[in-house]
Amino acid sequence: MKNIAKIACMALTLTAPMGAALTQARADDKPLKISFITHDLGAGIFAPVRSGMEDACAKIQAECEFLGPATYDPAQQVALIEAVIAKKPDAIVTTRPDPSAYNDAIQKALDAGIMVVTFNTNDPTADKKIPLPFVGQNFTNYGKEWAHAAMKALPNGGTMAITDCCFGHYALEERNRSFKETLDKEGGGKYKVLDVINTSADESKAFAAIEAYYQAHPDINAIWGVDYYSHVIAQFVKKNNLQGKLLSGGSDMGPGNIDGLKNGYVSFGLGQNPFMQGFYPVMMIYQDKKFGIRPVTIDTGTDIVTPQNFSQYNPKYR
């Protein structure tokens, strides 16, 4: 329980009404209790996930909460899952970025009759052990789309590095692998990834790591980011007046990427439709409990956001 006390988490209880039909459908039922648990509550990508959860929970009059450690920490996340199991919710919706860390807790939930759905990240090794429905991105396809965007930004080739907050995180590892593989296959030998920079999920530490790397490699053409904290690269570019000299871009719509896309100094952002990652698990749980329709896996896709098409996207939900 000491570990639980250290975990910074947010709980949202939602009971807003919806249209007459669904309201009547559950009028005689107890509200569903659903707990979302993420591996990194501090990452801004989970704000639109939470918004999607809120919207869906309001529609079905469910009682929902959104929990997680303050920064990336699978061990603390597992401790939270254990604590939630003791409360006996109807369903747990969790990320699963590690091949084995979650197995015992998830099996314990299933044995207790609690439905489990995964969102955002689902390690395939863990999924072979305990198969679960997943609402999130295809990370192999993400790597391919990322490589295509990078080659378009650097048509004559060049050198690049990648920032990575969380070594060993399945989604990030697979994105990186697929990105490098696509460059090797389709890049005509013109592209070289010099390093993957371990930045951590602390934005001040990430900025310092980027700054130190650039000082050591002042001739590098681009630094891309594989995770939400890619937006810190854009902040570094802006602060040091490197617009047009150092290309940047990467995952999700963090503040730095939003500003850079608006003002043309970020080459691209890669979206994964996080609102859907919160919305669809709730609706699938409702359908299962109400109508016996089993949850399925849903690919939320990869959006390529550029300065040219930025106006088509609402960053609050992407």
C-alpha cells in the first residue's frame, strides 16, 4: 500500500445523462463501474484519451475513473491494477507496454470476473500469454508512415537521431524498428540514423538530453521523436532559433509540436486518435454487458499532420 500512496493519479467519476433511449435502457440497472489505468498519467497524450472515456461514460451513465503513475512506471501501474481489483469494478481498461509485468495482475482480474480491455499499448508477447481486445494504433504501420514522412521532409537524404523516453516500451521499440527497416528498404541508402537518445519522461531532462546531443552533433539534419515527448524537440529548435536548420517532428500533438506545425518549423506530427482509445473501450464494455456483444480489437490509425493540413485537425482530441 505504500507504493500506492506514492502514485500520482487522477480519478474522474462520471454520471452525466444521455439521450432518452440509452437512459431508459439502463434505468433499472446499476451503473457500470469502469477503471482506466495508464502507464504514464503525466504524458499529455492521455488527456484526449480521458476525454473520450468521459464522453462515452456519460452516454451510458457509467461510473468511471482514470488512474496512473505520474510518469512512466509499469511497476506502479501494476500496483494500481491490484488496488482496483480489490474494488471489484465491472471492467478494467489498461495499457500493457511490457511483455510480462502485467500478466499476474490481469489474470487475477479475469479470475475475479472482471472484464479486461487494453488501450494505447498492448505488448504482443503479453497478448500471446493472455489475449485481450485492444483499442490503439498499429505500431508497425506507424513506423512505415513515419519513415515516409521523414523521407519527404529530407528528400536528398541526411543524418538523423531519435528521442525515446522509455527504453523497453513495446510501442516505441516497434515504431523505431519499423522506421529503420523502412528507411533501409526504401531510402536508397541516403538516410542514416545515428543514435536513439534516451531522454526519460521528464521534459526538463528530455530538453537537456536533446541540447547535449545537438551540441555534440551540430551538423545533424534532423531529430525526430518516437513518443509524446517529441514536442520537446520543437521547443529546443524554437528556443535556439534553429528553424530551417534542424528539422524536427514526431509522435502526438504536444504543445511544442502544435506551435511548430502552426508556424511551419515542425515537419510533421504523427497522430494516433487518442480520443477513440478512451471512447471505444467503454462502448464495447457496455455492449458486452448489455447485449452480449464481445469486444474486438480496433486500430485507431496513424494521422500524418503537417503545416499544410494542420487546420484540418483539432489538437485537443488528436
